[in-house]
Amino acid sequence: MNILNCRKERQRFLKFTFVGLTGTIVDFGLLNLLRIVFKLPLVWAQGISFTVAVINNFLWNRFWTYPESRDKGASWQLMQFFIINIIGITIRTPLISWLDDLILNILIKVKVDVSIENYVISQNLALAVSISAIMLWNYFANRYWTFKNIPSGDEELREEM
């Protein structure tokens, strides 16, 4: 399976990326709602927003990115998807806290004067960097484990040669 040479795999990667974008919107939106409106601590808010985003992403990926995967049991597949994402959040949780502190300290020292609270800027930048850091892990781990039973499309490549 070669993502660079296989049109079908490139399409799947683009779909996975689009699904990830919808999950990112869910993640950012819910994180900010929970932090700003409900005043939840960052670690709890990002944990909840992450979980909702993972469910969103699983459903989109199962039914749109990898529709062929529906032959496999949904509960087992969801468990695999969650395990991969749990590893991702295990990386993301300390990373987001560390980045939030770092960025907030920089904003305070630089004395950034904007109409948004510094903590809103720092937590969103920290979340963006954290999501970017685990996106490739999520794609490849899910492609090779959760959705491994899906034909790669390499057959098309061999036929074209």
C-alpha cells in the first residue's frame, strides 16, 4: 500500500483529513464552550471535547472514508479506533498543558493586546499544535490496524502498469 502512488489511498487520506477537520471543529468548539461558558478546567474540557470528536471521526471514517469496513463489527472497530486515539490523547494531554503554559507566558511577556483573553489564544494555539502532532499517528495507525482489512487500491496501480 503506497499512499504516494495509489490514487485510492490518496483519496482515503484526503477524506481522513477532511474528517479530521470536522473533528477539529467539534474539538475546538466544544473545548471553548466548556472552558468559556462552563468554566471547566482545561484538562477536563479537552478530554470531553476529544472524546466527542473521536466519536464524530469514527462515524465519518466508517461510513465515508472506509465504507468497505462495515463488514467488520462496529463495536470492535470503535474499540480499535478509541485505543489508537487514547494513545493520541496520552500524548496530547501533557503536551496541551505544557504548550498552553508556554504560549500564555510568551503572550504575557510580549504584552499582546487583543480583545480576546490571553488564555483563549494560548489554549487554542496549544490545541492546534497538539492536534497537528498526532494527526499522522492517527491516520497511519488506523489505516494499518482499524481499517487494515480494506483493499489498498494497489491492485489498480498494478493494472495501470
